[in-house]
Amino acid sequence: MVRQPLTQSDRERGERLGDALRRARGDRSMVQVATAAGISVETLRKIERGRIPTPAFFTVAALADAVGLSLDDLCRQLTAERPAA
């Protein structure tokens, strides 16, 4: 199976996801949130910086839970922040 190259839209969505998760993390350390989500600190860092623009669904779900966001709220934030076409 060949993976399709990421589009500019995919990369921008990944950056918005990272921003939303970073804001929701607030004062908590990356170590605290990564541990609660069951991922490495490096993975969290890459997601927050948009270097992993399409993380796995279960990773996003675990991170949302770790920072106290529902997936619905996270989706609303990402949709609301989308630039107008």
C-alpha cells in the first residue's frame, strides 16, 4: 500500500490540532500529559509542533482525554479555526 503525500490542508490541520492540544495542556508538563496518554514525550512534542500532522485516531483520543477535552470539543475547535476559503 502506497501512502498518499500530505496536502497543504493536511499539514495545516495538523498544526491546528497541535495548537489546540498545547492550549488545552495549559500549565501541565509534556511529561504529565504524555504519561497520562500513554505516549512518549517526543511524540507529544511532534504532534504539538505539527511535525506529525496525521496522528492515529487512538493517539488523538488519548491526548484529548489526558487534557480534558472531548473529541467533539476538539473537532469543534479545529473546525472553528479553519481559515475561510
